[in-house]
Amino acid sequence: MGKFLKIVLGVALVLVVLIAAAVVVLPMVVDPNDYKDRLVAEVKQHTGRDFVIAQPLELSVFPWLGIDTGGVILGNAPGFGRQPFAQVRHLGVRVKLLPLLSRNIEVDTLVLEGAEINLVRAADGRTNWDDLAGKDEQAPARDPESGGDKAEEGVPTIASLKIQGVWLRDVRIRWQDDQTGVNYVLDKVRLEVGALAPGARVPVEAGFTLSGSQPPVDVTLELNTEARMSESLRRVDLKGLHLVADGEGEGLPSSGMHVEVAADVVTDLDADTLVISDLVVQGPAVAITGKLDVAGLQQAPWIEGHLELVDTNLKQLAALFGNRIETTDPQALTQVSLKVDLSHDGKATRIEPFEISLDDTHASGFVRLLDTRGPVLRAQLDVDALDLDRYQPPQSQSDKVPGKVSGGDKAARKAEAGSAGDLFAGLRSLDLEADLRIGKLTVSKARLRDVSVRLVSKGGVLEAAPVSARFYQGRFHGKVRLDARKKTPRLHLVENLQGVQIGPLLADVTGQDKLVGAGDLKLDLRLTGLSEAEVRRSLNGNGSFVFRDGAYTGVDLVKLIRTATGQGQNTTQAGNTAEQTEFTEMRGSFIARNGVISNRDLSAKSPLLRVSGQGDVDLSANRIDYTVTAKVVASLQGQGGADAGQLAGLPIPVRIQGALDGPDYTLDVEALLRAKASQRLEQEKAKLRNKIEQKVQERLKDVLGGKLKGLFGR
């Protein structure tokens, strides 16, 4: 036993002596700088670039086997100037010696300080790292029996890995894009990680600053968390992840932008999952909470999550990015909240269900993106009440005058149209089926209820059919077809209104109720383009209308007739104290050709009048030229005027001419006099005919009477 102990102690002593000798002698015998030139040459041979190690290589042996150096410079690719591609001020790595004997790797703190990397894309699209990317290599053959790679046979596995820490400090990355003229600098990059040991919580700190030229911005980011790794190094838990971003520059508020993100993150490579829980995103005018689960992380990700947006002011949020939103209602878009359940199965993405509150509007539904190619969309939206007019841009003074566009406005709109490009390019590949239901809807001041719309888009053609709604005590049915297969869209509208009270409708939409009564309206219209000017000049189609128990306000034809004929002043139809022409029925049809609407069969009936009309409305010129012809069918005596029986049946024309929003009404006296003269002429002709007929009858009576007497006297 004593002898055995002596042998063991002797062996241990020899090992100690050998290790001590190695610590003392190895650095004296082995100089790593002897291999510096060879290392530089190898890099030059494999990359074609200059490689410099300016500082000497310092070797340490026990208890750490390591090397430290500095002044490492890798040259740039040919054609990208003399500036180095990368340079490092200090680089150090050390591995504990004895644990290597049992395949346990213990690494001291990895140190990389003062690194600078310059990335450049030339105007022709080449980058200064293309030559470093290498060529695709054939994957090593796999052993069909063992399932392992042949190239890995005989390579010892790692029993464990421990890293005392990682120090990445004072790193700068420059990005220069000569194609777009954009330059970015990622500066003061740092990463500090504590001792990496399986099962232990490791503090992690990181940060950087980002500055750019287009647009000029400066962003600072700081990250703090605690990381824990499993024994197999396949699972990483980030507890209390806290990310803070501060930015200032163009498109951001003058006071800057501050955003904070907090969450817990778990990545498990064995389970192939990623879990983000207790997610909170807070920033100016926005707050988001939620969670996210990802399966199939490395292959075909499958995602499930829930997100909530809480009382967000979209106007303030847009202002953070330099976009100012102005609405007719200043309070619009100031209170928005959202709750969504989302999922993604590798091909399809579903937001189902979702709930959204937009100011006073509440909606729910779903959106299914079945395929990103196209894309292929299926959706449903149920809305309680929506006033679209609140969200329109404020109307400028020039826009309030229909048809009037100044030269400056024309130039601005032309430039805007040119910059907008092809607005419907995305519609041509869209495959959409959607259902929309709205309880109450206000659009262009018109008020609708129980709106139902079915939307289908295929091959650049979008159809809304059927479209139905309750509409001013009546019903609306129709369809709309938008053909965007060409850059300038074409629109086809078919509308059918039944029992609609036209007065309140016109009062809401135009502010004037020129026509009142219950009406039916049928329209079949086609137009090219969507701007007001394009609509005015390209409108084509036809329509018909019938209005019952109504009136045309603004002109009293009876009063106009009396005044023009000198039969009374300030008089109206019986019981009619307003300036209006009442009718029991009005009907007609029209044809539209290139923005000119023509009507030739207007017919209206009232107890006193029969009215017909014909003329044209030129939308492009914003002009009307129309003639209304009235015939008196009853006496006006007893209604405030003298007997007008002599006017019965006489056509009385009224000309309506001028701008659509303020036409002039005049009695066509010349036509009236011609008609009256013609009437008198006909009356005189009738009297003459009566006299001639009477004399002829008397003469015939005398002649025939004498002859008859002579005949019977015989």
C-alpha cells in the first residue's frame, strides 16, 4: 500500500512539474508571433484581401489557454476604396486548460473592443462582402444507418460549455448605399453578458445608437434582461426583458420619441417553440398588451396570439412619424381601441375574431388571409353606427364651388395624380370576398340604415352586389362595378330607390330641398375615372324618376304667370304661402352622354297646371339650360287674381338658365306672346268659321225652303 501511494504521489508530482514547466517554458519556446505571417498569408489567399495584425500575439497557458492581440485590420474588396472593411482594436479569448481533458469547455470572458465594420453597396448593386459570402457547397453525405454526417465521424462531443462572460464594446457598423444615397451608422454597440452556466440566471445588457441621413434621425436603444440556459443549451429563458428606445429627428416630435417594451421570452429549440408572454408596449399615444406563441419555430412557424390596443389617439401617433391627419371633426380618430386573436399556420393568417372601437363606432368581425399570393382575403365586418363625414379632410373654400378649379389647383392636382401612380395596381391580383353590415351610416351627409354590402374582387374587377339599405322612408337596392384592369378605372352603377322622401335627402346632401315628395328613381350610369372633373365629363347612361304629392321649391309658376300677365302681385297657389310649385305627380327620364344630361319628357300635374319640360344639364361646364312649359287648366279667379280663364290651355314657358347652384328663372314672354297671338288667331279663325257656317246654313235654308214650298204647292 505504501509503495502504491508513493507511485501515485510520484505521478502527481511529475504532472505538477510538467504543468509548471509548460507554464514557464512553453511561452518561452513557442512564440505565436512566429505564425502571424502564415496566418496573414492564409487570410490573403482565401479572401484576396489584405490582412494586418498590428499588435503582437500574447499567449497564456495555465490555468487559461488563451491569446490576446489588437490592431487587426481586414482590407476592403477591390473597387471600394482604401478604407478597411473591418478593424478591431482589442481581441481576446481564453479557454481553461484542464477541463479540456474531459471535453468540458470553460471559456473566460470573450472580449471584442473597438471594432469597426464598413458595409457598402455600390451604384451597380455590388456589395463589399459579396466575395466573403462564398459559394454554395454540397452538404456532407449522411450515413443512412446512423443518420449522422460522415464528415462528423470521430469528432468528440462537448460534455459541457461554460462562458464567464461576453464583452462586446465600442463597436461601430457603417452602412453606405450608393444606389439610394442612404447612410446609416450603428455606433456605441455594446453587449455585456455575465457568466453563462446551465441553469443559472445571467444578467444581459446591450445597447447601441443609430443615426441616418435620409431621413436624418438618431435612435438610442437599451436592453436589459436575465437569461437562463438549459444544460443542453437548447432552451433560453429571458426573464423581465426590458427594451427602451429614444429617438429624435425628421418625422418625429420635436420633444423626441420614447418607447418601452417589456416581456418574458422563452425559446426552446428541442420543442421548436417561442413563447412571448406579458407583452407590454408603451409609447406616446399608444399602449399594446398581449401574448404570442410560436410553434415549428425552425421549420414552418405556427403562430397564435392575442393583442389589445388601448385607447389610442391615431392623430398623435401619426404625428410621431411626421404625418399630420386633419379631419372635418377635430375629435375624430382620437379614441381607438382594438382586441384581436390572431393565428398563422404557415400559409394562412387569421385575425378572428376582432373587436374595434373607433371613437363612437363599435365593430366586430374577422379577416382571413388565406394566401399571400394575390392576396386571397375573406372578411366580415359588423358595425353599429358610422359617420364617414367625420373622417373627411376639411373642405377648402375652392372646393365648395362646384366646377370651379383655379389654375394653381389644377397644377397641384395634376402633380398629385402623377405622384400617386397606379392606385389600383394591387386590386388586379386581389381575390376578395367580404360581407359588410352597418346599422346606421352617414356618407356625404346622407343617412342610411340597415346597410348590407357583398364585396367580391377578382382579376382587377371589384363588385359590390347586392347593396341594400333603408333610405329616407324608402328602400335602396343596387350594385356597383369597378373595373380597374386598366390604369384609369371605369365605374358602373345600377341604383333603384323606392318610396324615398326626396326633400329630406336633398336637404341633407346639398343643403337645399328644391324638390320634395315621395319618389322612385332608377339609374344605370357609367363613368371613367373617379375625380370630380373626370366624373363630370365622362358620365354616360340613363335613368327615370317618378315623384308624387310633392313640390318644386324656389319658384311659384302660378305667381310667375300672374305677375307676367299683370293679373296680380304677391299671389300664390291656393293655400300655398311658400315660393313653390306643387304637383300631384312628376315623372320623366333622362339620357347622359359625356357629362351632358338631357331630358325631353318631364311631366308634372297639379290642380291648376300641367307642366312639361325639356333641356340639358352640362355637368362639365356646371350649367343648366332648361325650359319648363306650364298650361293653366282651371280658373285662377278667387285665388288672389283676376279671371285668368283666357289663359286656360295656353302654354307658358319658363326658362331656367345659368349655374347649377344658382340658376335664373325667367318667363319667356316672347314665346308666351307668340302662343297667345296664335291662340287669338285660332279663336278668330274659329269665329269666322262659325259665321261662315251660320250664313251658309241660313242661305241653304232659304233656298231649300222656297223650293220645297213650290214643290209641295203643286
